[in-house]
Amino acid sequence: MIPRDLEPRLLRGFVAAAEELHFTRAAARLYVAQQALSRDIRRLEQTLGAPLFTRTTRQVELTTEGHRLLPLARRVLRAHEELAAAFGGAAEPRALLVDLNTDGPSTGRAVLERARELAPDHELMARFESGLTHAAAEIAAGRLDVSFGYADGLDPALRARLARRPVRYEPLAVLLPEDHALAALSPVPLDALAGESVYTGAGNPRTLEWTGLARELFAGRGIGAAPPAPVAVGKEEFRRVMAKTRNPVLVTVDFPDMPGSVKRPLTAPVPLSPLSMVWRKGFSHPGLDALRAAADALAAERGWLEVPPGSWVPARLTPGPGGG
């Protein structure tokens, strides 16, 4: 018989382990030692009188009883949080960590600012991880909560551990040295980049999804990918590397202005990057609710999910009505 005083901590540990299917990652997500998490899982199994996981040296899987418990445990934890919040029995939820990729204007920044207006009593903290591939791994490990980027370009195994919401089809642009021959054009026809070597983050393990998107865009157009280069952090370093390599850089239209460079939108066709907001499956937080509401509102107000006729989107993505 289940005791009346079953500790929520045991259920939290179970839910984390069930979602991660990896005890080390689950422990990191909860900020506890793996041994402590394993001990709590064993205690829960003893309390319930049923094994919840099958473990081998290679994988962790839920048992039938584990699958049955998971939705019930989530429901209990939500109810516990609501009860505590209603009667002041718990501290405010911890700060929500939101990766914006870059410290400058961006779609993610606009969503965050609107969410802060919607949830002024909750702390939403910006982070700048530079690349969804890296940020998504941090989300899966519980070290980050939300990020934005081209989710369809993530490794399928990583993508399967994330929930996501389409936010915007972002038009792409090219960043050029001020004295580049194409700098006089605005917009720049995509085919005008034929023969150029364009930097798309090649060699940067944090931005594999972006490099893959560019590879698909450039295919058959005679546009080359620039070789790996040191990742420039800060405007002055960016200016120095740009002056040295002189390679055009593929960016979004919201990419911040950089010294010594000009940004030109691309056209014929207008290439679009499908940007989504991503978070860990099963994760809940009042700030996440505000972010989702903000993203939906801004997309509706600004037409972010509309795909103009003749635009380019990645082949793996087939927009539905309204670009969704």
C-alpha cells in the first residue's frame, strides 16, 4: 500500500530519469549526485513494490509499471506545486534560463521581452550560447531551459528529447566587408554569391544545425562554404577576423550590425530559416508558459509564420497553412 507521505523528491527524481533515460543526465538536471538519484529511485521502487526501470550497461528503459507511473507522477508534482504556490508554502520558481544565441537584436530577444511583460513576477534570465546544437544539449542536460533556432537541423536523437514551438520563418542575409563588390547591392540576389566562399560556422560544433541549413541552401548554386575559422567573440574580434578572411557571412536579417561590414538581405528567392523555440520535454515553469504565449502573440501580430510565395525553405520542412 502506498504511504500517504510519499515524498515529492522521489517523484521528481523518477520523472527526470524517465525523461532522460540516462541517470547521469537526470542527476545533472536535478543538481544532485548520481548515487543520490539512484538511491531515491530504489526507495521509490521499494515503496511502490514494483521495478520502474530496466538497466543494462548500455541503456535505461521504463518498465510497464514505469510507463504507468509517469503521467501520474507528473500530475502529482503539478498539483503539489500549485498547492504550495496558492498557500505560500514554497519559494518562487527558480529563474528560467533562456538562450538568445547572441547578445543583440533577435527574434528570441523580442519573445523574451514580451514574456517579461506577461509574467513580471517571474525571473527570466538571458543566456548567450551561440548555436542551437550546443544549447539543445545543455537543455537536455538540465543546465539551460529554453533556446531558439533551426530545430529541424538537430540530431534526431537530441531533437526527440525536446518539445518545440514554431516561432518564425526568418529571412536570411549576408554580411559583407564594406568594400566588397556585392556591398553596392541591396538586396543581394542569391545567385550573385556564386563563386564566393561564405562562412557558415564550418568547424564549429556548437552550430552544426546552421552549417547544415547553409549547405542545403548553397547546393547547386555554385556557392562555396568558407573553411573553419576561429570563432570571434565581440564586435572588435569579429571586425578583425572579417578584415582578415574577407569571407561573406550568412546571417539572419536581425543579426546585429558589425563594424567594417554591411548587411544585405538575400533575394531571388528569399531564403527563410525556420526558427523554433525549444525546451526539455515534460518541463514546466510559469516563465515557459509566458514565453509560449509571447511567441504565439508576436507571430500572429507580425506574420512571422507566413511564407511568401517563391521563398526558399529547407526541403525537410513542408509548411502548412500559415507556414506552420
